[in-house]
Amino acid sequence: MQRILPEVITALLEYHGAVVEKREDNSLEVICPPEISRILGIPEYAPLYFSQKGEFQEGICASYDSDFFNTIENLFAGKRKICSATYVSSLPNTEKISRVITENVPLNNATFRLTKNEVKNISYLLCYFKYTALSDEKHEGILPVLINEMNLSTVIPSEDFIANLKEGDEQDKKIEKDALNKVIRAAYAFGFSAARETLQDFIKSLERRLNRDSKKIHEYYETLKDETHKIIEKHEKTIKDGNVNKFFQKLAAIETEQKWKIHDLLAKYALSLKMEPVSLIRIKTETILFWIEIKRRISSRVFPLAYNPLIKQLDSLPCEVCFNPHPPYFICDDKLHIVCSHCFVDCPRCGKKFCQACYPVCPKCNCDRRRLP
Ligand SMILES: [Zn+2]
Ligand SMILES: [Zn+2]
Ligand SMILES: [Zn+2]
């Protein structure tokens, strides 16, 4: 689910106290507080437009390549790198959510029971990533990722809650460096996976065009080789050895050229995906924590699930490998990691099922499944 740029800019400016109005032509009318206007280098009243280069519109261009877009990160520079906010939640009936948990936590090879629940203040990190997918075409977009700092559950949120955020205390920004890195790493992993899902149509079209062009190259060079073979067969007895050799050399040259053409084609359609954080907002809010005890064989693990007041639904269980929640989940034998059905797979070489959170490569045959085609 890709957010359009005007929506993201609106959310970020509103968070910093601006009043933003969307006009019919998709441009924005912005009234900024003086400090924000200074940081962004724009007037306190500024129309922002997002159309492609070449089309004339009055106001400040705010597209991905614009100077304005590059100054957005200044809002988060230095001391403001992570903004803090609070959100006043309205909590639902605990009984109702407990029922949702018992009916809807999909574990494939383990059981669980709800042990207790408690109302608690926790923090979510809202990360805005800009992704750039580069191949023979360029695709850009903004992806908001909301991550629960306590259990690393992720979601692409709808941003209705942004307008209700209140500025938080300096104190709330304090988070231990290692803990923050862990949260950001998980948000990145999810962001990559979610961006690839957003770009699915583009990736499919790349594959289609690669197949089409490889087929053309194959047919062209196979015809050339066939013709050369025919000449060799026809004249082998009549032309002198030196001349026959010339045709064999031609065959070898065709082979080499074919390999290079395929190599160029793979390079042309290779996809590079880059993600950059545009802004980070740490949101403190009150929630209900539901502690579940997961049981796998003779071991058990206690894990917190939270009702997410920002999106008004229960957080999903996180996959502790890709952080992209794809139920149902499996629980690993050694450390009881929660692993989604995409990440709990058989080793393609020896067939052993293993947990990628425990082992980066197959523990039995050392095969790195990510490097296999
Ligand atoms: Zn996964
Ligand atoms: Zn594991
Ligand atoms: Zn293996």
C-alpha cells in the first residue's frame, strides 16, 4: 500500500503544527508556524505542488526530486532526529480483545494460552521511508512503517491518528541505542519486504520483459549459428581447411557475443532497491498488553501482544526473521522464535526445516538458501 506524497507531506507538516488544506488539483495550501517555515526555507503561507517537471504551476515544487523534499529531513536534524509524541488512546473492552486473541492467533506447530493482561504505557516508532527502485525505469514512493518497540510487530498504518498526536516530552525521546537499532533494523527489514510487495507489478513486468528479450536474443543467435553450421556442412569437403577454420572461429565469436548480450540484458533489468529514512516519530501511548504463553513440545515462552490504539486493532504477531507478518506462524524448536510461513522453509539442498532467526545458513549442509536461485 503506497502513500501518495501529498498525504505524507500533509501528515508531517500537521505533526509540526502546520495547517494544511488539499486543493482540487492535488496541490496543498500550507500555513506553517514561523520556526517550521524557517527550517524548511519556505514562506509561512506557501502553496505546494507535486506535478511533473515541465508543467507550470504557481507555488513551491514538492516532488521527490525537489529542494523542498530534501529539506524535509531538516525537521528531524540534530536534536530533532527522533521526534516524540503522545497519543491519547481510547481502549476497548478487554474481554472482547481476549476473545479475538484466542480465536485468531494462528500458530501451526504450537499451542498458547492467555496468562494475564495489563494496561501499560508503551512506545511505537513511526518511520517514514523513501524507497527508490531503479532498473530500466525509476519508481519512488514513501512508505510509513509503524512498529511496536516492545515486540517488534509491524504494520503500514493508515494515518488518521497523525492529526491527534500531541508533542511529547524530551524525556520520551530517550531510548537505549541498542534497543533503538534493533527496532530500526526490524522496520527496515519490513520496509524492504513491503516495498517489494508494493512494486510487485513493476517487478513482474521486469521479469516479463527480461524473458521476452532473452527469447529474442536466443532465437537471433541460434539462427545465426544454424546458418554457419549449414555453411560448414555444405562446404566442408570443397573449401580449403583455412577457410573452414574461419567459419569455426565465426561460430565461437557468435557464442561469445550471445553471452555478452545476455549479460547486458541481466544488468539492464536488475533491480536495485534503496530505502532511506525520511523521519522518525516516537509515539507514547497507553495500551492493553496481553501476555501469552507459547508452548512448543516441552518448552514455553511468554510473549506480549498489544492492542494498537493508533490503528484501533490488535497488533499482529511479528515474524522474527522478516518482520512482515504473513500468518500462519511456526515456532522454532531451539529458541521458540516466531517465524512466518514464508521464512520457515525447507533447505533447498538437504531438505532440513530450519529457523532463519537461529541460523543464517542451513545448520546441516551449510547451504545459504538466499544465494540459490
Ligand atoms: Zn518471515
Ligand atoms: Zn529460532
Ligand atoms: Zn541444508
